[in-house]
Amino acid sequence: MSVLKTTDLTKKFGKFTALNGVNIEVNKGEVFGFIGPNGAGKSTTIRVLLGILKATDGEAKIFGKDAWKDAVEIHKRIAYVPGDVNLWPNLTGGEVIDLFVELRGTNNKSRREELIKKFDLDPSKKCGTYSKGNRQKVALIAAFSSDADLYILDEPTSGLDPLMERVFQECVMDAKNEGKSILLSSHILSEVERLCDKVGIIRQGQIIETGTLDELRHLTRTSLLVETKQPIPALGNVNGVRDIVMKDQALSFQVDTDELDNVMKYISQFGIVKLESAPPTLEDLFMSHYEGVRKTSDSGAGGAL
């Protein structure tokens, strides 16, 4: 069941096209990772979804309602955490959390207290004294204390230390297990890889890849480190083998994932003594797209994939 869906979403600022036909879909109980370099269009997409910006063309729907026309109704059921939280400096963290939770019409005090303890926040301090990380904690506690159906999180762990990032990840998984939906925009690729069911990569206002991590991994390469009893002849001529480097007695190289089976059959003839493999990561996928676009752009052929 689709909770959030954009169809050919386009946003122009004068002659500049910030979003060009963006299609993303987040289903019930799903964590969708939204990634891309700075200026790619992530925050513009999120502002359209929140009803802050009106789309130039296409549509954005949340719970089947129009993100612009029905923004007030939609906001009753969503929680949003930006990457840079501004709070009322003269209110305490606890007062701000209570304000946000009450605005949403929920009052789960035990959940609030549990999250304050987990995030190690002192709620009695004035927000004006908080560090960036503590301001993020206030927003995250308020969001996860509310009974939202959709969480829109735009770089939510900005300023958090690794221990608090882990607490955040636990909160996301708890929400998912309760059937909630999460749109997570993040530059921390390991975080996206750990949490997300599906990923959309945006570049220069266009979605260039979308799907589950398993669906996207065919686009990346597996790294192998192999030591054999006999030298492997003509390895560089085998389909899918790239970037061969000699390391002591072993060969380090990359293999296109769809050729991995054939490569393993070939090298096994020479008596494998040692074999280490590293599966393709989301970072590999992201960087292959980013570098591919950059090279195309540098050659003067345009930057879009």
C-alpha cells in the first residue's frame, strides 16, 4: 500500500529546473533511503512533500492526498525532522518536546521519558544552551514520541555522535516494526544501507536509480583477494575482471557481479589457497554513479544520466 508517491514531480525556479520528473514511492511499513550529492534536489523534494513549496508540474501525494492542497490534513499524521533544528531559545528541551507532541494530539509520557533516557538528553536545560547535537535530539524525541504514520527525516543524525546514531537507528526500526513508513534522506551511506528497504538516488534533479539494495547491487562489483597454487594466466582477459593489483603473493581485483560465477570457475582451476571477498556496498553504487556523471560532465557531454 502506497503511503507517499510522487509522479513526474517537477519544480522550477525561474529558468532553473531543480526537480525534473521525480518518481518515488514509499509503501506502508517501509524505510526508503533518499540519497544524492549536495544540490541534487533532496531538500527541494522534501519541501514539496511538506507543502512548503508548490510543484511546477507533476504531483505529490501522501496518504492519497495532495501534498500542497491537503497539507494541513497530512501534517496531522506525519513527523518531520530537518538536518538543522532551530528551537525557541528560552524554552527548555522538555517544554519543546511537550509542545510538539501535544500539537500532534498524542500524549505518551512513558514513550517520551524512555526516549529522553535513550538519547541522554537533559530536558531541563534551555534550548539556547544546547549544542547542535542536542537540538537534533529534541526534534528526534518529539518525532518518535508522536504516533505518526509517516516520518520524513532530512539528514536527521547531523551532529549526533556514533552512539546516538545507533539509538536513532533503533528508533527507526521500532517505527518500521509498528508498520510506520519512513523517508530517510541521509549522506551517511552505511546508515542507509543498514536501515532501508529501498533506495532512490537523485542527481541533478533526476532519479537515476531506484529499487531494493539487492536489485541495485548488480550494478556494482565484488572485490576479491585471491592466492592460488599456480599463477593465473590471462586473468585480465576474463569477462568482468577489472583493476588487477598484485599484493604480496595474492591478486586483488574487482569482478562485475553478474560475471562472478564464471570468474570463480576460472580461477578455481589453479588451486585456491586463500580467498577473501567483499560484497558491493551502497557507497560503491553511489560513487559509481557520481563519478560516471562527473566524467560525462567533464567531457562536455552533459551531466544527466
